[in-house]
Amino acid sequence: MIRRTWTHLTLWLGLLAVIGGALLVATTPRASFGWFAYAPLSDYAFVAGPPSWQTLLGYALVVLGLVSAAFAAGRLSVRRR
């Protein structure tokens, strides 16, 4: 018989956060400009802006999910039966 514990819940929520973050990053629209509109001999250098909030949130969810899932998996691996 398997007992459901907070560690199991943490493991599944961590894996769900990883999947959700990866989907959020994958479905975020990309920038619509290209490198074709530049002046090669000018002194102005193009500096890209910060990434969108969806991308940052997706990466944060992936990292948080990986950390929590790794913690739960490590805790489950050393648990006494």
C-alpha cells in the first residue's frame, strides 16, 4: 500500500511546474523584427531589450519545478520502507 505524503505531492507539483514552464516558454511569441534592417557602417549598435514576462515566468517555473522535484525525489530515495 502506497501512502500519499507531502513529498509525493511536492514531486508531482514540481513535475507539473516543469511541464507548464516549458510550455509557456515554447508558446511565447518571438520578436517580429529581423537582422535585415541595419546600417552596417553606422556607429549605432543594436541592443536587444529584456525578454518578455512570459519567457521569464516560464524559466522561473522550470527552475522552481526542477528544484522541488529533485528535492522530493532525493527525499523519497532515502526514505525507509
